[in-house]
Amino acid sequence: MTIEAKTAATGEWETTHEPIVVAVDGSERNRTAVAWAAHEAAALGCELRLVNAVPDHVISTPHYSVHSEDREVLDMLADVRSELRDIVAESSVSTRVVAGDPVDVLLGEAASAALVVVGKRGLGGFSRAIVGSTSIALAGRSPVPVAIIPDEWDQAERVGRPVVLGVDPSKADEEPIQIAFLRARRLGVPLVAVHGWETPAMYSWDPPSVAGALTEHEEAVAARFDALLLVWKQRYPDVVVRPMRVHNHPASAVLEAAEEAQVVVLGRHPAGMFGGFAFGSVARAVLHYAECPVIAVPSDGERHGA
């Protein structure tokens, strides 16, 4: 079965045999990310794995499971699991407590997951994993997609809103595009495909020779953007696609579209530094400033170490 056939059968992710992993710290603001992950697992019919990280010094062994003696953490996870009964079957929810650095813990869990979900901030074992540069490290290095959920996000307020996809026609990986199309189809909402571009004239006091005119290069990129969307619209004719080409920084273009979105999907091209993303990358900026969930998808060649 092809990847496309699998995702078409099971949702955005390749197989429901892989769980959705969510970082749990027990804080009130972390509940939004946990609930988002639970709804995702329920919709796709897959396991939901609640994961908490504890410092290595708590126990002598490097990794341990729910059989450890750390009753406080285990009780917290049990309470969270119980609270999710109205969203997802309790039998589909598992818990894990792992000793180690929070980012390393989640990267380890990602090896057997379909998706990793974190909040933007948190307390307890994941306070370092979901604030600022460390959340970027997770999203920038994970072998599977990572969803980062704002603390105050209310999904009910955005039902029916579009899925936003950031597109760079010069390096358009299939996986983030496919994930965005499949999600839009599953939710029955439009897909807004955004391409932002900049020119040197934007930062010059010299007026362009012809107002609004595109250079030959820009015209070529615009043609690639249109051709790319045409291919995907033919694959998914039931998805309404709204192209959005903006003469602006790509991150600003995506963030503008995200103001009316229920989720943003972005491809990720790590550069091996600054937490995995190229410094100043679009994905890095959008993850920092978006006020809706953002799913960062590794490039096609990185998926599960391919």
C-alpha cells in the first residue's frame, strides 16, 4: 500500500498502529494540548500516549515506566487519563513516565509515534520542553510531525475555519502538503495555500520601474506554485483550495492567514543548528508567533529516518 493510500484510509498520518504522543505536565494550561491530542486520537482511531518526563536523579535507572514508585506523577497521569473519558476511550489511552531531558524523552517517544503534541508553555517535567527555544528544538529534530498548541486555544471557536498550508514552490515536500489536504478533507473545510515572497525592492527607497510588475524569476515561481496546486487539486477534488500569493515575508504571509485558521501546516527543512531549523526560517517564526495550532512536518527524506 502506498503512503497516500494509507493516509487516505486512516487520516493525516501513515498508520493508526502508531500512537499520538502528548507531553503532560499536570498544569492547567497544559490541558489544552492534551485535549487537542485526545480529539485527534479519537478522530483517527489510534492510541493516545500521555508522557511525563522526570529528572534523571529521581531514580537510578535512565528510563522507567508506569511501574515506578513515583506515585505523585503516576496519580497525576491517572487523573488526566480519567478526565479524557468523554473524548477518547480510556482503553485507548496509555501513560508513560520517563527519566531524562524532556526534549530527549519526547524525541525517544517520537520514534514510535505518528505525531507528537506539546503546549507552548508548561510546568513540571516539561517546563523546559515547551517554552521558547526548546520547543523549537523538538519540532526541529523530531522524525515525525510535531503539533504545538497555544495555551488558551479554544477549538470550538474555530470549527469550520480553514486549514492553512505554507508553500515554498522551490522545495515543496509532498508530506506536509498531503497532511494539509487530508486534514481539510476530513474536517470538510477549505485549504488556504500561502506563498509569500520578498524582493530587494521591498527594502529599497527606489521605486520599482513598473508598479506591481513581477520579475522573470517571480513569474517562474508563481507558475510553479499554480502548477503545484493544480496537481494536488486533481488528487483531492473534494477539497476547496484558496491560493494566497502575498508580496511579503513568507512568515508574515502565513501568520496573516493563520488569524482565521484552525491549524497551520508547515514543512520543515532542518539545517543542523539553532535547534534543527535554519536560523530565521519561516517555520521557526510561525511556531513562535502563531495563535493557533501549528503542525511542523519533517521533510520527506527525514520521515522515520528515511
